[in-house]
Amino acid sequence: MQTKLSVGSIFREYGPGYIQRHQIKGQQKGLIHLLADCRTRFMGSHYEQCDQCSYLGKAYNSCRNRQRLPSAAESLPEGAAQSSYGARG
């Protein structure tokens, strides 16, 4: 089975090494961590229930950074309010 490739998975795999090799600091470092953490346990989770079969499944929250991460935009309806979040450091 092939692993689904995403922007977040690339940052999770290569971000720490990139930060260390290039001495990334400040906002750039925070953004790398934020994008890596999107849709993972670090952003928290919630349960979603199917309207048709009542299946209840756990879903990880997105970082809600719609400008930089396409998968975050999928989870928000148009005009949805932005919630606050913190980046790991």
C-alpha cells in the first residue's frame, strides 16, 4: 500500500533536518512546525458522525492555515471563523 504524500508529511519527514542544517529561526521555524503538525495529534482532534450510517470517527484538527496548506483549506467552510493555535518551538 502506498503512503499518501502531503505537504505536512514532507515537513514532518524533512523539516527537523532542514531547520538544523540551515539554522532556521523565528517565524520560519514556527511555520515549518505548524505545517508539519497540521492534521496530527498536536493540533487536537474531534469526532465526526456520518449523517447516513451514524458511524463515529476520530478526525485530527487542521492548522487552519488556508494560504499555505491545501489540506487545511478543505476542512473549513467558506467564511469560517479562524481559531487560535500555537506553534511548537
